[in-house]
Amino acid sequence: MIEELNKKDINQIMDIWLKENKRTHSYISEDYWDNHFEDVKKEILKAEIYVYKEKAEICGFIGLSNTYIAGIFVKTEKQSMGIGRKLIQYCKSKYSKLMLSVYVKNKRARAFYEREGFKIEKEEMDKTTNEKEYVMVWKK
């Protein structure tokens, strides 16, 4: 089930955010994620966040700022079960255009977004990590 974030669940989604960023972005120092944790937590509370729950457990979430997908995260043990796809489809039902940035080295995420109809619009450098990333866009 997809629903808006209940602020009391912020720690659950931040645990997912930290664990999955460290796991999927091995080319970025774990300190980077630790050092940005509190800032991201503050920003998440201001963003449009939708969570995917099974029973009372949050299995994944997606965060948006207008039509920009700031992040989509699914617990490791719940990946490849369609949760990310359901979160993306939910957002597609709300908006006619979505965009996001994904690290060039994150091939699995890039392939997922391409399967979901996102197209690479441009390549740029993430100034905070010095990693190349693609800006990808989906249009209805």
C-alpha cells in the first residue's frame, strides 16, 4: 500500500536511506552519507514523500520536490519485488513529467529508470561527490 509519509515514521525511512545509499554507492565514501544524514532528514520532512508499506512495515519510499524525484529507496530484502515500480507508477499517475538524477556508475538504477520510460537528457557532474550523473526525464 502506498501512502503519504507520517512524520512519526521519519526514522524508519532515514534508516533505509542511509543503509541503501552506503550499499549501492560503494564508490562514494560512507562518511559522505553519515555527514549528510541530518541535513537530508530535515529536507525529507519538507518534501513530498510516499511510502510503500506491507502491514505496518515500510519497505520503500520515494521523495519528490515538485516533479523532481530526489530519491527512491527500497530495502535490500524487498528489492526486485515490484515496489520501486509501484512507487514510480504512483508518481506517474500524479504528474505528466518527472525528472531525476542518477549516478552514471549506478548501472542497476539506470536500467530500472530506463525500463520505466525515463530517457537520459544530459550528463553533468555532482559537485558534492565529484561523480558523473545523468539527468533523466519521463513524460506522459
